[in-house]
Amino acid sequence: GAHIALLMLVERVRKYMSFTSLASLRREARFTTVDFDSFVGLSGPYSIDRHFHFEAGRGVEELSPMKAACGHSSEEFFHNSPAFRLKKIL
């Protein structure tokens, strides 16, 4: 849950930062508000690629639902990683 919640917050920030003017922000404000002060995510895999390698080292990567949920390639793992997405927009 922490990984999904942070993905949502990062997406909100990305949308908010994509507006080129205050007027365009006002038009879309109801869809792009960034109204949170803090985030506490416990035990979330914020770097999916790194976590997949951790699981592979333990021999459980094929049992984990993470591979199917986050894509089946390193490219998809990066796309579904909150850490990577946040780094990309900042």
C-alpha cells in the first residue's frame, strides 16, 4: 500500500509542476491539487527494480505478485517505482 500511495502523490506533484501558467493551473485545480503536508509510508518497496533483485537473491521473485503487478521488465519496474518517478520530475 505504501508504494501505491506514494505513486499517487508523486503523480499529483508531476501534474502540478507541469502547468505553465497560473491560469492553466486554476482551470485544472480540482484534478491536480497537492494538498498534503507529509507522507509516512512503512515498508514500501519504493524502488521496484532494486526490490526485485532483492527478491531474486532470496529465490522468491517468481512467487511474488510484484513482478506481475509492476511489469515484467526492468523498464516497467522503473516506471512503477516512486523513487525513480520522483527523481525524474525533480
